[in-house]
Amino acid sequence: MAKLLISSDLHLSLQEKEYSLSVLDEIIEYAKDYDALMLLGDTFNTFEDLQGLKDIFSKKVEDYQKEVYLLKGNHENLKAKGITLNKLKFPENVIVIEDISFFNIDNLDIIALPYSEKYIIDNDINKKIESLNADNRIVIAHGIVEGTLWAIEENEETASIPIDIIKKIDPNIAIVGHIHKQMEVNIENIEIIYTGSARVWRRSKSEMGIRRCLAIDTANNSIKKTFINIKNAGVYRVYESNIYNISNIEQKASAWDINDIIDINIYGIAEDENELDEKINNIKNKYSKYVRDFNIKTSDIFLLENAYNESIIKEFLSIADEYEFNTNNEEDLEIVEIAKRIGIEKLYTALQNNKR
């Protein structure tokens, strides 16, 4: 029976040293209940970060004592100047995976596909695949499985893994790092799990939601999957708010954590730019100290003198507010926010034209 904890895309960095290492600490703490820890690539943000944090990383994983599988990702290549992971000294319990590799842990066959610009399956690898005979087998990889390229986001390299390779291996599941959005898909009857990033690395839709690692257990000749929340990772949260009811942020703030990243997109019509700046600064001063990063975007605010004395604006907002008050459906509330944003913009344009 194999019990493994699997995580990916930790992006340890010197710039966010304390935060990113706190996420590693939490993952290692969870891993104590498992036979091994597998890190599926981009454990370090760049090769320079790898050089700067290698000693601290090594001490932490050495204290863990159990095996740590360190799979190469595309970020470990950045600014590497020809130096590869396996040329660096890590503790004896760290297994560096630079090439396609095969392992067996308690009757679980594990086939590792580290990041590669081109995968070559030679006769030797074919023979190893054909000789696999454990009751269960998994693929661990870093890249994007062919057929799921639609999931790629800006700043993510293609790093394509041919589906034919995975089909040939015929795993129970393929567990893949690289895409920062945690998701499960089925391609040609193969279950593929993208573990998602272990921490919030950037402001992106793929970074939204709780960060998790994956635990697998092969008890009873099957593979049980469990996702474990990483509390220290924080959450990337994005809010849309009308300028006239920005005070509602107070209700949202109670759910925020010190490692969260908060983006608030404020829209609407403001009557006085100085009052607007004062209001924004007050909000920033109040909340920025409670989270990792706090940003307010005001590019969708329109300046219009005496705007809220205009009867058409008051009537429009009154109807929208009444609808919001009477519904608890999240999808409906999102639609109302979009309608208010578009409606205010159109009303602003119409009123501006009337003033000319």
C-alpha cells in the first residue's frame, strides 16, 4: 500500500522568501503522514532562486527524512546556463528527476515525465513500459497533456506532453504540474489531474481559489484521491464593486487571511476626483496591512459633476439594488453587477452627450 503526497508549482523565490517557504513547511508537515513527497516541477521560480534557496530547501527536506521526488519543471531551466538539477548537491533522500524515469513504491508503478521540449521514447523506455506489472500505475509529469491546451493561460509555456505517450503507459491516473489551475479532465479515457500551483504566484484566473496538494492511497488495490488545502498559500480574491456602495467590502474582509492577494475593481460614477482619491486611500490604509497584497483598480470610474442628482441614475441604481436585495443566487448577483457596470457606462456617455 503506497501513500504519497503530491504538490507542484511552488515557485520558491528569494523575492517572496518567507511566504513561499511557509508554504513548503506546511506541505512537508502534511507529508509526514505519507510514505513520500513528490514535487512535480517549478519547485523554484528560477535557477537563481534555486541557487539562493537550495541550502534552506535541502535542510527542510532532509529533516523530513522520507524520500522527496524532485521533478524538473520549465522554471528550473530559467537562467540555468547549462547547469542541471542533477549536477547540484541535494540530501540523500532527494531523488532528482531530469529524464523519463521509472519507480515502484509498494506495488505502485510510477512513471515520471519531467519537463522536456521534446519527448523521445526509445526502445529501452518501450521495454520498461511493457514490463510494468504492478496492480496500479500512475504518471507524474510537468507540462500540458496534448488535448488540454485550451487550459493554458498567459505566461505559461506550451510544454506539450504527447497523449500517445500517456496512452502507451496506460496509467490509472496521470498527475501533472505546470498549469496553475487545479482541475480534473478525461482525455481518451485517461484520467488527468492537474494539481495546480501550491501557492498564489501571480494575479491570474488560474490562481483563484484555494491552493491544494493531492494525496493518493493505494489501499484495497485501488487509488483513493484526497485534496488537502494549503492554508499558508492564501487565496487570490477579486471583487467588483460600485463606488457608491464600496463600504460593502467590510463584509468581505472578514474572510481574508494574511497571505491573501486582494484585487478590487471599482466602477461607477464619481462626482469629485479628490473625494474619490481620499476614499480609495482610506480603504487601502485600512485593509492593506491585513493581507499579502492589496490593490484597487479605478480605471472604470467615470467623473461626472452632480451625477447622483440625475434622476435616471438614481432610478437605475434603485432598481438594481432592489433586485440584489431580493436574491441570494450568486449567478444572478454577478449578472446584476455586469448590468450595473454596463448601464452606468452607457448612462454616463448619454449624459455627457446631452451636456455638449
